[in-house]
Amino acid sequence: MSDHKKPSLTDALIPIFTMLLLLFLSVYYFGNDSSSGPNQVALLISAGVATLIGLKNGYQREQLEQGIVKGISVTLGAILILLAVGSLIGAWLLSGTVPTMIYFGLQLLSPDLFYVSCAIICALVAICIGSSWTVAATIGVALMGVANGLNASPAITAGAIISGAYFGDKLSPLSDTTNLSAAVAGAPLFTHIKNMLWGTVPTFSITLVIFYLLGINESVTVADQRIPLLLQTLTNEFTIAWYLLLPLALTLFLAMKKVPAFPAIGIGALVGGGFAVVFQQPLILSIADNELLALSANITVVWQVMYQGFSLNTQDAVFNDLLSGGGMGSMLNTIWLIITAMTFGAIMETVGLLAVVVDKLLAISNKISSLIITTIMTALGVNCIAADQYIALVIPGRMFKQHYQDKGLAPENLSRALEDGGTVTSVLIPWNTCGAYMQSVLMINPLDFIFYCFFNWLSPLVGITGAILGYKIKHLGNKDQSIAINQQVDDLAESSALANKG
């Protein structure tokens, strides 16, 4: 048997502080690009530091390698879903499904309810495309221009844009953070989304009421031409019709029938490609090589958007940004970050460093409510310190996952807490990549707009309140508990076998 020395709190804090320092330097030097490589390097170096501590405490190299493999393997399902999501976005852009959703969404803009309209439009578009950043950089920029034309408050408008964008991002099966939260916690994607509805929808409803009260005394008329211009460009470039929403309806139907996320999204992508061939022929032929026959042109263009994404080239840069994206390749950066973050988390878990930190955090109370509240606050804290929302989901998820199982809690409780504390609060931190990004695209100081991001403030508060009241806390069924116990037994047997081997 290999003797393992019990890690001290100092052992656990050394790699954590190493990670935080490197991530701070990553954001300092690379800004919004920190998640495109610098953070990954920081996480791997931090994993190396944790590995050295594990070797010091008597762990064998084979044990550490197996721990990494096991940690990464947990996310393979999510990685496949992300690749399918990339294909779906590209196919739905080409088919006109996403443009149609945006077109109808923009029709909801009401000058008399400007702030409420901003939040709803951004929410609808974010659900459709799964990216709060893209919504802010496209629809958000246009709405900020409208606000200037209406003499509306830029700060309140930015708060409405961000609130709506993060609501849609949080509930979209196309969102990388939604997929990541579910994967880290071990919850099925659509189960995770369904479990968030009880808190997210009422929170957004309260947010809309607040924006209504803020704008009720303002009388404005639409004088800005950006929205009409966007609508005109949509109809010029795409066929816009209600039946182009059928791929969305089919995907939602499959989700309601509890079809797993990967095949449901994959089928949605394929149907979207078929709709593109039927309804967007002029667009496909304009993209394809002129030397190709019609059949070859359709095959190559649809195939290309599923792996490379869709790119539109008009004279309107805002429109190009809004209607370009998707493809499997667009997800590779997120997948890269997931793998490196899970490597760090797996090493920390394998050598017992995460357990030391969690035990200290949970020493005050052993209640279920305290576990959920601690998860939310830890995710918020990582957002403040590490300045990256992905890391704020992965690290707390790895830290607390076993404790949720030990208390017989379903994994969707953990994934919901991660979203409440990690996803939505990232934009409230001015030095976080999300806060800095919103400042750069909306051109407004974060210290001005964060006070009006009501959805982002209310989400963790509602999550904490629900934990205190014990509302909608789901427990594992007998079958699920047996699976969890068997998994723990298998893990112990595997660890014992590796120790004997060592």
C-alpha cells in the first residue's frame, strides 16, 4: 500500500493562490483575450503545482494520471453537446431560423416600454443564440444607439440589455456556460434548465417590473434608424417566415420528450441544414463557389457551416457580427478551457486538496441550505478573484460535487447554484472578463450600469432565499442513490487498486 500524507491547508492553498495569481496576470496582460489561451496556460501550470504537492504527499504518478483522465472524462458528454451546438447555430443562421427569431423579436420594441422592451428582446435573442456577449455586441449596441436618440438613460438601458442577455444565456441549451454547469455537476442538460426555471423566471419577472417602474414616466418616440435598418437588412438577406421556426419547435419538442441533449441538438442542426436547402437557395448559391453545380453547392455550404460556421458579408458591421458565427470550430476554445480547468480540478480532488478547502468552508454548518449558499458565494468569490466565469463554474463544481452526493442531493441543485453564483454575477465585477467586455461594447462605465443589472443581482439572492426556505431542493431517488453509492464504491476500489499497484 502507498502511504498518503494527509494534505494540510497550506498544501491546498498553494496551488489555489498560484492559480489566482496567474489568472490575475492573465487578465492584466491579455484583457478580454485571456480566455483564449492565457488562462489555459495558467490552469495547467497550477495543475503542475498541485501535482508536485501530491507527489510530496506520497501519491504515485499513475494515480495522478488516472485522476486527470477521470476528471476530463466527466466532461466528454458536454464536449459532444458543445460541438453539436456549434453545428446547430451555423445551420440555423443559414436556414433563416435565427434571423427570423431576431426579426420577430425586434418587432416587440415598444417606445412606451423602452427598458422592458430592451430586456425582453435581448432575452429572446440570447435564448436563440446562447451568447450574452454576442447579444450585447449586436442588438445591445443598436439599442444603446436608440437610447441616445430617445434621450433615455444609457445606464438603465445597459442594465436592461445585460439583464435580458444573461437571462436568455442562462436558460439557453446553446449556451456554453449552461452546458458547462450541467456537465461539471453531472446533471442532464435539459433537467438542469428545467430546474432553473422556478427561480430564473420569477427573478426576470421582478426585473421587468422594476424596469417598467423606472420607465413609466418617460414618454419617448423612436427616432433612431438602427432598428428599422436591421429589420430591412434581415429581409434583404434572408427569407423571413414563421415556418422557419419549425427547427426550433422540433428541438424543443424533443427536449420535452426527454430526448438526450446531444441527439436532440444534432437532429435540430440537421433539420436546420435541410431548411436552408429548401428556403435559402439564393443565399447558399451566393456563398458557394461559382464553379459548383447546384447540388454540390448545397452540400458543401451546409457541410461547411456545420463545422466552420456561417459568415455574412454586408456593408453593416453590426449586422455581420449578429448573423455570423456557429460551427464546431467556434466551440474549440471553450472546450480547451474546460479540459485545462478540469485537469486542475481533478488533480486538486485526487490528492485531497479540494476536500481540505471544502471542509473549512462547511465547518460552520452542516445543513443543506448552508451547502447551497456556500456554493453560490464561492462561485461569486471565484468570479471576483479569478476574473473568469468559466473557472467560477468549474472549480466550485469540483469542490462541492461529492458533498451534494453525500447529502443525497440531485446534481441539478449544484448546477443551479453554480449558475446563480457564477454565470450571472460575472458581469457585476468590473475587472472580470465579462464586466470588462460589456464596458468595451456598450461604451459605458461598469460602475454606472452594474447598479441596474437587476436580474444579475437578484439571481443569487433568490437562490440563497430558496436554499434557506428549502424550496425546490431536489433529492436523489432510491435508484439514483444506489447509482451514486455504487460509483463511490467503484472509486474506492479503483483507488485501492492503484495504491496496491504503486
